[in-house]
Amino acid sequence: MATLSQSLSLCKPRRKRENIREQSQIHSVRVLSGIRNSVKSCSLGRCSVVGPVPAAKDVVVDDAVIREGKEKDRVLRVGVICGGPSAERGISLNSARSVIDHIQGDDLLVSCYYIDCNLNAYAISPAQVYSNTPADFDFKLESLAQGFRSLSDFAEHLAASVDIVFPVIHGRFGEDGGIQELLEKFNIPFVGTRSNECRQAFDKMLVEYDSSLELDRQGFITVPNFLVQGSHSTESELSKWFAKNHLDTNSGKVVVKPARAGSSIGVTVAYGVADSLKKANEIIIGGIDDRVLVEIFLEGGSEFTVIVLDIGSGHDGHPVALLPTEVEIQLHGNADMWEKDAIFNYRRKYLPTQQVAYHTPPRFPIEVIESIQEVASLVFQRLGLCDFARIDGWLLPSSVHISPASEKKLGRTQSGTIIFTDINLISGMEQTSFLFQQASKEVGFSHSNILRSIIQRACLRFPSLASYTSLSSFLPRRSKSKQLTETFPKTKDVHKVFVIFGGDTSERQVSLMSGTNVWLNLQAFDDLEVVPCLLAPTSGYSSKTNMDEKELDVKMKSIWTLPYSLVLRHTTEEVLAACIEAIDPDRAALTSELRNQVMNDLMEGLKKQSWFTGFDLADEPPIRYSVEQWVKLAKEVQATVFIAVHGGIGEDGTLQFLLEAEGVPYTGPGVKASKICMDKVATSLALNHLQLCCLEDLAVYVKALKECFLQIPSNSFSKAHGVIEMPSPPPELLIFEPFIETDEIIVSSNAVNGNANRLIWEGCSRWVEVTVGVIGKCGSMHSLTPSVTVKETGDILSLEEKFQGGTGINLTPPPSSIISEAALESCKQRIELIGNTLQLEGFSRIDAFVNVDSGEVLIIEVNTVPGMTPSTVLIHQALEEKPPMYPHRFFRTLLDLGSERFNRNI
């Protein structure tokens, strides 16, 4: 069997090394319109433990002292801590992955740490950070990671091994002051707000640190709420609260949510006292929180969220609010018949869906936007927050009745009333999070620049870190002009790459996630100039089968080349809407005016910092092309196309055919292999989530298709299941297959019969389902290590388990207790034979059933453009190679294979 090194011919990226000392002396100046100093810093992550540093105290540091530091070229050691005991630990892992990807550099060394649900601490390798969910490695931490006997031992290790800690634990122990108190006890510098202020801001209803009462005392308008705490709250007490707030005790509409949980976990709508108590008890019994808030439902309001950055020095805070984002819930007639109580819940927050649209800046009057920014900055300041935070709130129309006591409070405008409801002390930092959306579009910060700026700001509070604050906040790279042809001068030093994603199929949202991830990873290489490109969604996928007719139809589709900020969206429809909005003169003028105002506010503080060298993204418009024009442009600038379009023309050979006709190199298999594999998987991705057991199930599904439902609610079929996302547009053809019985694999996380954090597998049928990537040149494909996917609920993978980071469990490699090493090698050999028989090249993913004794393989499907999201199993498999292939190298390898194939053929 060929090894990866034998199968591939790789080139190493050329890295530009800048004089850090020289850069650190440059004070920031205003960036002129159209000029872009952009960031490119990344070295592959490595977990490390290095020598001790003096303990630090949280005191003010004068900038003059900083500039006189004697050790300006020292490497800053950052400890990123993720995980935690809350249900948000999966999101925390995603945030940690994103932070590590974007802060790495020659001047900064990252170590990775993980806190499990029982508050046990571990030093983990970066490879584990790229797992899909903590459950991927929770059960094997003792053998894979360095454990600590206690949190005190962990803190002592941190004091000796890192200079500053960047906590990315969401929810309990991360935002409630827990980890901060531990770090303060051992005088360890950290990013973010201090422990006392965390407790005050995080707990929505804790009596001693009641943020609602605190906000009220500080002069802000708050939402009336009621605390349910186990048996301490009686029905009569809640009934009195309903009456006091003019709510019907039988039908009054309220929101029920955990008092100390984020990510909208457990948030639901209730009607009346009895329903409120029922849903509050479900949250308590489910272990989400033992305290639950009941709040008035803000009918008719508009939800928003805003990032606040502190750009001061030492303890001299200078909070500046970025432009807010409006969160719009969109209902679609019958498609949302079960969504009459639509709220911004966990699924809408973290899964791509057409049920939510985001508007940055919001569609509010300018006076309201400015008032939100002003009041948010005051909230940040008066609650004593540090470095950065995200603050959520509502704009209530003037017609909504507000208590007379609120008349003189902050947040009243002529257009409505501003109410702040939640404070997020460690905001989500996934690739397309609000932090990066607002920082890139409305300010000009790249991912790397904003994260490094936050770290630099935190360093200013600690005298032991004075010598590090001269590190550059980012490393400059080539400027980008407004015209694409000027963007890509024909030089020998820079290779052009177009990353294309989107399309019309039901997989278009996953395609956006894949394309965004590829684009961000390839930016790590200084010899590449990478442009994200959206294949714009239309009314539906073309049903034409004749290649000539289909080619003509496809050529008329639109492709947009996108500026940095417009990529950071959740759906292709949202990206397209942002493109159209960006070229609208009035909207563009308003956005530019507001953007310049925020940039000026930021520069007032940042210009005083020696480490800040400017914003690195210009405010540029997107450019629209027909497919034909775009292909010719790719040829003209000698670009390689990285195809991340799942399904449709991205996998059926159409796009490959158009590119080959013009001699444009591209990634993945060729036309013939793409067509063969696509014929076998023509059904939509959504059908992979569905198991029909009887005629009644089929009737429910057919009705959902006919009425164009976007979702089928949980447990609508005879067998228990979660929410099923439906294909949009509906498929023209369906494939029905027999259900293959495989052995259930369970990862136990509860101490039952001594099986805490252990695998449970009975092994009756001797068949398991695997997914495996193949990579290489045509005729010599190399099989990566297969992964066994564990279904957390039911028999079919949910959308969350398949594509959302922080959910689903993948075991890579399969444990030897399930499949022997000999059977695994036999499986890999058979997979390679299949790949070569199908004439695959570049990379693909094969899903199959495998016999655990013999390695016999039954193919389910072949994906020629597999998912490449941050949580893709292909990354887990690449990290099992010797040596490990981290995401940057993995995607560069796939790109090089496409370019090299073209070079061989000319």
C-alpha cells in the first residue's frame, strides 16, 4: 500500500519573516481609503511546555515603560483553555480552534488546555482541538493527555509554562468568574474580565450579583423577570408576578431560559404559569441549570447584538462599541407551521438556516444605532468589563408600553426603547461569529488582527508582560486593490487561487462553511493570493441533462468575488443579499459613514499603542461575473480553482468540464469520475438523515415535500429522531435503500456500572459504518485512516452531528477493541482499490460499511467534493498521518495536487 509521502509531491510554502523589532516602533496612522494592509500569520500549532516566568499582578502599566522594555523580541507564550462543565463546551472547542488558527506566529507560541465536565484539567495536543466534539476524546484523555491532580496543580503549571491565558470557556466556569478566580489566586495574567465583575455580569438572577438589578441601579432599562429555583418557587408567587406585569396567568407569553447558560441553550417560549413552571423544571431536570429565569416576551421588538472593545491602557478603560448586528427571524408560511414561537435559539445561532437573517449595520435609524453603541459602551464601563465582550439587546418600538419609572433611564430614543438583556463575557469565536463579522466589515480587522489586538490590550494590565507589548499585532502582506485584475499582477512569486462555494442544492449552506474554512486556511501561505467566490443561489438546480443545454444554462449563472467581510455569513442567501446591499449606493454610503466613525473612535485609543500598526482590511465592493466571464478571468490570471461546491454542478462534472475547456486547473476528481460518482448520490443530503419504517412515515415525508417544509419536527415518524432539515428546493427524484443493521457504538459519559467515559459495543452483526478520505494522484490514491461515527441519538445522523462542530462523535482511528489492525489495513487497501477503479484523483471521501473481522467493504457513496468544514472528519484523519497534516498543510496539499495535475497534462 502506498504511503502518503510516496503518493504525493508537495511543495513547502515560503514564509516571509519580518523584522518584528522594526515593526514594533511604527505607530499607527489612519488607513487611507482603498489601501489595505492585510494579515498573513500562521505557523502550524504545537503544544508546548516551556520554562517558568515570574508571577504577575494585575496593575496599571504606563505605555512609556512598555516602550523602554529590554526584551522586545521575546516570544509570548499563550495558554488557550477550552471545554468546561456547561453544555457549551462543544462551542468552546470550536472557538479554541479558531483562536489557535489565527494567533499563531513566529512571535507567539500557543499551548492548549482542556477542562472536562467534571472540572478536571488536561494539557492537550493541538490535534485534539481539531476534534469535532469533546466526546471524541473525553473517554481517552487519560491515555492521550497530560492530566493534573487538581486545579491548583494545573494553575501552578500555567504559572510556570505560559505568560498569559486566553480563556475560551463559554458558560459556567468560563464566564461566571470560576477560571478567572483560579488564575487571580496564582497571579497568572489572563485575557478578559476579572472574577468579581464576571460573576456580576454573568449570573442573570443570582441575588448577590444580580446583573438585572445592577443594570437597573446603573440607570439602564431592564426586562422584568422571575427566578425559578427548584422547589423554592411556588405557583402562587409566579402568578403574582404574571399579574404584576399584566400577563394572563393562563396564556401570558413569556421566555423561559437558564440563568447561567449561554448559546441560547435551553431557551424556549411558554404560555401561562403552569407551562412556564413545566418548562423551567425541564431545564432543571435536564441538568442545564438549577436556576431558571422567566422573562416577559418582547413582542414586536427587534433583536440585536454588539461587540465592545476596550482600547485603553492599563486600567484606564476606553470601551468602543462596533456597529451592531440586527438579528431577524424569518418565517416562511407553511414551512414554519411549527415555528409560531420563533426565537433566536441554539439551532438558529449555530446551524446554517434560512430562518435567520443578519444585518450589519442594523436597519435602524442612525440615532438608534448611535444610541446602542453609546449605551453598550456605558454598560461595559459601569460593570467593570475588560478587553472585549458581546452585549445582546432589543429595540422596542415606541408603541410598546414602558414603565413610567423607565422614562429617565438610558436607552430611550424617539424611535423606540433600547433594552440590554445578556452580557457575553467570552463571546463565541467561531470563524463566522459576530466578533469577526463586526470587526471585519465595520472596522477593518482580520481574524488575526482583532484577536492579537485583544491579547495585546490584556498584556497592558500586567507589568511582567511589558516586554511583550511591542510585538506586532499582525504581519503585513500584499495590499489588495479594488479591481480584481489589478489584485492579481502576473508575478512569479504569487499563485492565484479562487475558492468557489455556494450553488443551488440543499448542500449549499455546508458548501459555504467548507469554502470559508478552505479560504481562511490557505491565507496562511505568503505565496498564495486567495479570493473567495460565491456561486450565487438561484430559484433551483437545473434539471437539464443534455451537456450542451446544461452548459449554456450554467454559463448564465452568477459568481461574485467577495471582499473579506462578506464571506463571514451563515447562509449563501445572506452572502448574496450582502453583495446586493454592498453595491446599493445609499446603503453603501450609510455603511461607509458609520464605519468611518467607528474607525475614528478606535484610532483615538489605538494610536497611543506602539504595537498597533493599522487596520488590515479595506472597505471594498464585491464584483459580479457570469460563470463564463469568471472562468475566463481565472484563465487570464492563471488561477487554480479550489472547488468547494457540494452537489449540483460542483460534483456532477459540469464545473470541471467548463474549467478544463479553458485549461484552468482545479481541485478534486475530473469530469468522468465526478459524473460517475454523482449518479450514485443524486438524492439530496437531507435524505441521508431519514429512516422510514412504515407507510405512515412515508406519508408524512411526502406531505413535507409537497408543502415545501424547511423542517420536520422531532419525533414526527414512528422511530424517535431529532429535527430533520429538508432539502430546498425539493428533490425531483428519490432513492429508497434497505437499512443496513450495524452494531451500535455508545460513548458513555455517565458513571453507570463503572462505564464512565468508556466505549460500549456489543459487536453482534460485526458490521460498522465508516467514512474515509482518499488523497493522491490518479492511479495511486492513498487511504487515510478510517473513522467510525458514533450516533448520539437514533439510528441516523442528524444535521448537527454531521456538520456542526461541537456535536457528533468521530473515532479516528477506530478503537482496536472494535476493529483489528489487520482488518483496518485490509479495509484501507480495498478503499484504495475502489478509488483507483473510479479514477479518483486529488481527494474524495468514501462512506462504507466495514466488516470488523475481515475488512470487507460495502460502499454507500463516494463524495468527490466532500465537506471541508472546520469539524470535518477528513482533518481528524489527516492528523493521524505520519507526520500529522494540520489543516493549513492539508488544504495546501489538495490545492497542489490540482495544480500539479494540470502541469503534468500540458
